[in-house]
Amino acid sequence: MWSIIGHSPVLAALGRALQSESPAHAWLFAGPEGMGKRTAALEFAAALNCTSTDKPCGACRACRDTLTLQHPDVELVVPGGICDEAEHRDHADSRDLRICQVRRLERVISLSPYAGGRRIAIIDDADSLRAEAANAFLKTLEEPPDGTVIILLAEREERLPETVLSRCQRLAFRPLDRDTVIEALTVRGAEPRQAEVIAAAAGGRIGWALQALEDPELLSERESMIDDALRLAHAGRAERFAWAKGAESRVPDVRERYQRELGVWESWWRDVLQAGAGATEGLVNRDRATLLAEEGRLYTADEIVNFLRKLLETREYLLANVDPQLALENLTLDLPTAGGSARPSTVRAR
């Protein structure tokens, strides 16, 4: 049976596919990080080869091997993964899916299934496909070998070419409501207050919420990121530039870290915008509701909306290998300034 929490429309669509003799051969699981897309893809892959009547049973060999990534006919492709070209072995740190990986995948799925069922390819971070890799994959997406199912996972589907999108059956993984997340956390042993705090921070991302329950550092990191956003809004240009300059010295993988941080900033500034308009329902950071209301009075809606656009633009720059320090420095120039000037004394972190 499915272990996926929520996402009833997704499960209903996958259930219908399993009842069909010829399910769609290309799927796109789209939605923000931490929504359970990879879990759903693995369970769907398990179900497609499951030998039980209740699919996925999780107990047969096909299910066990798929869910542990041991099945010979299930291929998981990730950025920096293996390819067949010896000179590319140094691409382990790549953030893109490369054309050599696509070529290897095409060779693998052209082979007959070892176990006699379906061949399944799961392409994680499909929105990182380089243009030439995406173009090379079009023919396979349109006419894969018989018995092949391809599942693309994408956080930002708009980065994929329309030619790829049009060949896939799309399933949207949307944020879960807070009560569903709280219930899932409580069932797993969270105290009521702990479940409330994690669910609020998760913003409907059930995967992130479950990780935060196991690793309290995730919540601490998130609080630190919000403190950065708040402090820098009240800081002068020199302090903002110093923060950007020191980014690469604070963490080993600066791009990954600041993708996460800017995502947290986005939730914070959306809350500031909402609180400034007098709306408190649906705040992600509701534990800071009083401070959000105070902050919301310091900026115009246009300033915040413009900065939200800059946040998205900067995240794109980080994905596109723009120098991180330069990207973050440019972002700080667009930070709204409280009351039009830096007023550090008004900053109140938790």
C-alpha cells in the first residue's frame, strides 16, 4: 500500500494508471522540494512491477528491491551521476543532468528487462537537464522501448522545454494543509507544540517536516536564516556586503546552502507582505506574527514584491553558475530598507 501522506489526487491518478493495461509511458511529477515526489516515484515504480494484487504491496521482491534502489530494471538518474564516457568521471559535483547521462540512460532502457517486467527510469531534478540533453531525450520520451516508463521529477517545471512537457502526463504535488502535516508528525511521536512549530515552518512540505522531526538542526538552520533576513533588512550596505562576501567561507556547498536560505527568505518576505496588509491567516512563520505585523508597516507592497522577484532571479543565477558572492551582493542591493534607512535597533530576533 502507498506510504505517501496526503496527495489524494496524485494517488488517484496513479491508481488509475495501475489498473490500465498500458499506463502512460512518460510522467512529470512537479512540485516544490520536500513534497514527496521521489517517494511517490519509487512507490509507483514498485507498483508497476509488483506481483501482489494490492499494489504496491511493499513486501514482494520487486517492491523491496525497487524501494531500496536494488532492482535491476529501475534506473535512478541524478545530477552528477554516472555515464559511460570515461573522460567524464570528474563530473560528480555537477548540478546539471548532462547529455552523456542521457545517452547512457537510452542505452540502458533499450535492453530487455532482466526481471521480465517493466523498465522504469526515474530522472530526479529533471529541471536541471541541459538544453542539449533535453533535446537528445525527446525521441525517447515520445517513443520509449516497449514496457518502459519514464518519470521526471521537477521542482521548477518552467525550466523544462515545452517539447519535454508536452510529452509527459503531469501530476502536481501541492503543499499539504497544516492539519495533515501536524497529524503525520504526531503519529510519529512529535509533541503537540513541536508538531505545530515544525508544520508551520514546513509550509506544507511533508518531506521536510518529517526530516525536521528526525533532525532538529533543520529547524535551527531555518530560524538562523530568518534571523539573517531580518537583520540585513535593518543593516547598512557595508554589513550587507560583508554577509555576501563571507557566504563562501561559512559553508562547503555555498550554492546549495543559499538556495535553501533564499527559499526561506521568500517565505519570510511573503509573510511580511501578508502581515502588512493585515492578513494573519496562513502565515508560514506564525510564531513571529507580532514581529511580522511590525515589519509589514515598514515597507511598501511594491518594495516587497520587487524583492521577491529578485530572490527568484538570484536563485536562478545560483543554478546557472553565476559567481555566488556577486549574485548575493547584487541581491543585497535590492533588499528593502526599513523606513528607508537602516535602523538596527528595531531588529528583534527570537
